[in-house]
Amino acid sequence: MERKWLEAFYKECGREVSLAYNVLNQTNNWGITLAVAVVVTCFLGTARVEGRTIYLTYPTLLQWYLVIFGWIIMVRFFVRSALGLVNMYRWNELINSTCKVLSLPESHPDTPLLNRNLAKKIEAYFFRFRSPKTRRFIVWHNLKLMYLWFFIILLCLFTWGIIVLEKTILFWVGLLLFIIPTIIEIVWFNRWYGLQYQGLELEVEKDLKDILNEKRESIPEIGRDVMILGFCEDGPFKHAKTLLTNPTVKWLPWAYQSHEIHPFVLAQLSDNEKLDSQRIAFASWEKGFIGPVDIIRYGRIDYHKFVSGHLQLTVMLDEYNGSLPTQRIEIRNPKTFCYFL
């Protein structure tokens, strides 16, 4: 597969993972909030105290209907959460495989195998939009995520009403209101093509850690002595050069998003490899520039934190007297700002 396409696809996977995570969280929060509100409303005024005795008036028909309404809300949001969860698994599967391919040079002996496996995953999970996990797996993990105990409580309250309430016409209407939406949601859930599981016959891959170890051994030691922290002269950091050439500036906060970081550095960050005291060099270039640029200033990483695809750094700068010897690096990908020489 073409390298530039894979790099663009890797960035898109990162955006989709973040989107799926946000959708999942928002759906869960809204679903639980509404369901709890309905249940609390149901039980307002159900208990009264007379002397030392507490009387519970549940279930009345109105309270039972509120429980049914809470159940319908929960089932709807449960299905929506399942869609967000399967999307997160889908894009995580794709971004992990893409990261493996991009972490290695095209000449690496494992690259053809990783490319073949990635092509199968892209065909199944991207173009055909199938699920990398079974429905049973998604249902169980979605239940464990937030919904299990709420469903149990609502089912107990609903069953309590079935046993106690008088079997009038309103009772049977309520029973239908419980059954029909539940069946509809189950049918929709089973028919949605994005939840159709597709297993793949993949070739056996080495563990990412083993591949990275081979990768480290294949790079000369000096190649990891310096990490480049680059920035675009036309972007939001365009005035950073003024700070870097100011001898009174001794340290700087710095940050990158995951799509600005080389996959090999991302893999190290994901593997919890420490970057403290890592030697760095700042450089800048114009948008889209390919070619040699000068090193602006050297320093060392004093602190780093990598969370949700966001790398935060504190950099202690070397002394700067304006007479830094001209040292150049070659820019091959102007959109990758954080990488090892």
C-alpha cells in the first residue's frame, strides 16, 4: 500500500477513535441520566412513615408506566452505546495495524506480512464496515460498561408490577408498551450491518514489542540520540523561533497531537517508554517544505505526559549565545514534527 495513503489513513483512524469514544461517553451519560430521572420521579412520594412503620406504595399503575418508560429509554441508549463501542473497537483495530506498518521501514522483513494483514482488515472493517468483535462480546462489554445493574433494577420493578397490579386493560397496554419497543430494538440491533462480525484468517504476526525491539536494534545508536521537535513557520508556533533564540529563555512548554508525531515515537509512548532527559533539537520549516533546515537550539526533555493522543512536554534549553554552529537536518515529511533523527 502507498505510504502517503497509509499516513492519511492513520490520521483518519485517530480522529474516528476519538469520535467513537466521545459518542460512547455522551450516550452513556445521557442514557443513565434520563433513566435515573425517570426512576427517581417514579419513587417520589411512594414511601410514607406512620409511627415506626414505613409503608411503600409501589407499585401503582402510574409508577409502573414510568418504569416501562425508563426501560424504553435504557434499551434505546444501550443500542446506541453498542454502536459507539463497536466503532471504537473497529477503528482501534485499524489504527493499531496501521501503526505497526508505519513504524517499520518498507525494507523491513516483517513489512510485507503486516501489509497483507492490514489490507484484509481495511477491506473488512473499513470498506465493508464489518465488526471485529461478535455481537455477544459487544453486548456483554456494553452491559459491564454501565448498564447491567440498571437493567436488573428496572426488570425487578417491572416484574413486581406484573405480579401485584390488577390485570385491567391499562395493564395489558403497559405490557405491550414494554414488549413491542424491546422487540423492535432487538431486531434493529441484529440487522445493522455494522455489527455483523467478520473473522479474518490472518498470518501470524510478531508482538509489537518484539518488532519494536528489532526496530531499535536496526537503528544505529546515534540515530536515537536526538529527537527533533519541529514546528511550522506559518502555524500557531510561528513566533516560537523568537523565544528559542532569546538567551534569557531557559525552558519552554511544548505539545503535539498524535497526527504530528512519527509512528515510531508514538509506539514508544504507547509502550510507556520514558523520554525524560531525552536530547532534543528544535527546527522549523515552511508549510509543505522538503529539504535541509538549520537546527535552532538544543535542549533536554525535563517532563513529558502522553494522554489521549496528546503529548505534553517541558523542555530545558541549552545555553544560547547566538553562535550555534550551523547544523542541518533533512526534512522529508513536513507534516511530521516530532521524530528521531
